[in-house]
Amino acid sequence: MGEVNIDEFFCPNEACQDYGKKGKGNIRLKEYYGKQDTALLRCKTCKKTFSENRGTPFFGLHTPKETVLRSMATD
Ligand SMILES: [Zn+2]
């Protein structure tokens, strides 16, 4: 852990209007915590905080670049 790429995260709060959307600029790094420097992230839209482990269901996997680019293009 330690270094996180904010652009890879999205809000895990299903009630949030930016839920599941990456690269919206709503996710901010709040702080690091714990032994493993887990990143605590905050959604500006719904004001919820969540850990980096919750922020991505694809944790440890790589989203194909093509998919990422496509979703960015449709925004
Ligand atoms: Zn949110």
C-alpha cells in the first residue's frame, strides 16, 4: 500500500450520485492509516469516507486500459 492512484477509485456508496464512476474528481485522499498505510479516501459528493480496499471491487486486478478509456470518453 502507501501509494494510491486516486483516479483508480470510485465512490462505493450506492446512494451517491457518483457511485461507481471513476475519474470524476470527487474522490480525495484523506489520510493513511494502520500498519500497512491503508489509504483513507473521501468522496466529495456524498462526504463519505472509505478505505482503499473498499473503493475498488477490482482490487489487485487490472482493469483493461481500453475499458477505462472508453468509460472516460462517454462521460
Ligand atoms: Zn460518494
